[in-house]
Amino acid sequence: MAQQSVLTTTQTTRQEQKNSAPLPRWMRYFFIQETAQDQRKIADLQRRAVWIALALILLSLNEIDHGWYFPFLGPVASLIPLFLLLGCFASVWMALRTRKPEASRTRQPFPTRGQRVVLILTLILSIAGFIQFGRGIIMCFLPPEFSNDGTTLDTNAAMLLVDGRNPYTDSNMLDIFRNQHFELQPSWTTPLRQGQFADRLDYPSEPEIRSVLNTALKAGEAPEFESRVSYPALSFLTLLPFALLNTYNVLPFYILSYLLIIFVAWKAVHPALRPWALLLAMANIPMWASTVGGNLDIFCALLVILAWLFKDSRWLSGLFLGLAIATKQTSWFLVPFYFIMIFRNYDLKETLHRGSIAAAVALVFNLPFFLWDPQAFVAGVLAPIADPMFPMGIGIINLSVTKLIPFLPEKVYTVVEGLTMLGTLALYWRISRKAPEAALLLAFVPLVFAWRSLPSYFYCIAFPIYIVMGARINPALEKFSLIAWARRLVRTTQVPAHA
């Protein structure tokens, strides 16, 4: 027995020595090797950061132009974006997994060789992020050129509002094409399955879109293209300062939104995790692509992050959730998860209070436009669901788009999406107390099965999750200057959670 005890002690000592092998100096900014109890939580979050970094690497690979390899691989090529997306989800899920206290004493050295490789790859990827950032800054001083019609429609909506016109009734894609200030390419529009594109599922080619658009410009009507303002009112109300200055390039707003996300991450997480927060922010090619493209998801992600960061403050959290709801419909997927989180941590009364605050904030921005023209407002906000759009995306639907499997009726995708949502809600009910940030992943899993599963739907998942996750061990969050004045403004106190 004594001999066995000595042998065990010797093995443990050797393992600790192995675990404490010296790291290169630059790596010590990202990995700690101390085994003290108060350092284990930081080491665990650094381990999780590696999984988040791997998720960003996988999702960044999807930014490679599909035209480079789809023609050579045929229909089977559609499996690559799907596998990259599922790999991203799996990596984020691994980051969300909690370890038992005894598991913190890993059997392998920390960091492992694989973790070091991921760190190096992430550093390399961050170079592309810096390039994207520099490109975005330069584009702020050039004529506007957004690769999505949503930003153009929002910018035009702000211009219409300044002129005293209702954006939900007077928005017209043909007017935008005639406006010399907008550099909108025909391939950046959203074609609809009506008019000359009716009774087909294959997405129109660029020559087809250009031909139909030229015909529409002559005829004076374009039923084949989405012309409605398809987002809630805050999507274009935030652009009013640009409209008042008669400036059509609104890219500075979206770059500022992402920089604010980085600032929030830097302030919110533990100081030992700040190198990871900054690295993940710069290596986040998907979010940089959305930012430079003027994607509204960036601003919406900022609001969602703040809503989850300050979940213990009734007014602040409800305020930011309401702002997100008033901005874009993708945030609506998070609403039931938010209510589950509040109910599980507090009670029904607190949940109703939060819901009332969020609803009131959303109504403040959208009710005037609803009263202005109810039918036009509802048609615009529900356009992503009600309008006959072409199937596309990187989810299951892409397998049918590339002819790998046949199309199913559109209602089937809706039913499967709904059932998946019920499953993710049930899962979140179980884990919401231990991992409240899991909602930022689970809410978007159903979109993998949607009729339209655009890549941008999944770009704002990994990094926001790490921000909320890393902030959970930072006791100095209350000292965050931006929040200090906000708390003084609303004069609120934190609500005590159930034991």
C-alpha cells in the first residue's frame, strides 16, 4: 500500500511538472500554467477560447468563394459549407461545456499541442481581420457600395423619412437604381418568385437578373425584386444622422458598432482573458465581412450582447432587448430563450416585467409607422417570411439548391424548423442557469433547416458567446464606465436570483 502511494505521488508530481513545462513568452498572454484554485476558472475559459477560435476558423473557411470549387466538385460540394457550419456549432458547444472541479487537473499538458496550433492559426487569421478593418476604414471615405440590398433599402428609407415620406409605402427598388448615389449591382438585389421569375426554384443567374431589371426600368414596375423596407423601424432610424447630412455612405455606423462590441468585450471580460478577446475580435472574419458589407446583424448583435451581459438588471437588460427587437427579426428568435433564462433564474413576475419593458421600447420606435400605414408596415416587417423568396443558404436547403437531393415543399422546412426550435428551447430550459449564453447558439440552430439559411444568420454567434461567457467571472463589471452612467440614469438595483 505504501509503495503504491509513493508511486501515485511520483506520477502526480511528474504530471504536474509536465503540465508546467515553460511556454514561449508570447504564448503566456493566452495560456496560464498556474494550478492555484483561483486560476483554474481562467484556465478553463482559455480552453473555451480555443474552441471559439476553432469555430471562427471553420466559419471563416466558408467565406472562400464557392465558385472556386463548386464547379469542380459538382453537387457534393454543397456538403462542404454545411459541414463547416456544423463543425462551427460543435466547437461552440464544446466551449459551452462545463468541467467538473476535478477535471480541471487535466491529464494532458495545458495547453496541448492542438491548442497551440489553433492559437497560431487564429493569429494568422487575425491578419486578414486587420486587412478587412483597414479596407473598411478606406471604404468609409468612398462612394457607398454595399453587397446587400438591405443596407441600401435602409439608407433610402432614412432619406425618405427626412423628406417626410413613409419608408414602408414609398420604398421602390427602381428609384434606388435610378439614384446615382447608390452603387447597387443587380446581383445584390433580392429576386422574388413572381413576375418573370414565377414558378421556378432555381435562383436566377446574374445575366437573367440584369435582363429583367432592364425591362423593369423601362416598364416602370419591378415585381421580381424586393422593394419593401423589410426590417423594423430602428434599422433605418439609426441612419437618420447620415440622411440629415445627405451622406449615403453609412458604413461608419456599422464599423462603429463592431468597434463597440470589441470595446465591450475588452471591458467585460477578466483582464487575463483580454488578449483572447482582442484576438478573437480581429480573427473574426465572418463578422468583419458583415461589418464591411454594412450588415445590420452587427448592430443587432451589440444590443443582444448587452441584453445578456446585464441580465441581472431589469431595466438595462429589458431596454437592450427591446432595442434589438426593434432593429431586426433575427433577434426575435432569442426572445423565448431570454424569457426562459429570466424565469428559471427569477420568477414569472420578473419575466413579465422584462417582457413589458422590451415590448414598450420596441413599440416606441415602431408604433408610429404602424399607425401611419398598418398594412404597409406589417407587409414590410413580415416580408422575409411572407414574400415568395428563392431558397438559398448554407443549411440543409443548399443540398437541394445544388441538386444533391430534391426539394421538399416549403412548408416541410417550416415544420422541421419549428420542431427544432421546440427541441432547442427544451434543452435551454435545462441548461439556462449554468450556461445562459447558450441561447446565442441554440436560437439559431433551427435556421439550418430553414427555406433560407443565409450565412450572415450564423456569423454573430461565436464571439458574442465568448464575451458573455468571459464576463461571468469578472467582478469588476459594475465598474464598466459605459454602464456606470447608465445605471445612475435608470436608478435600478439588481434583482435577487433564486438559490
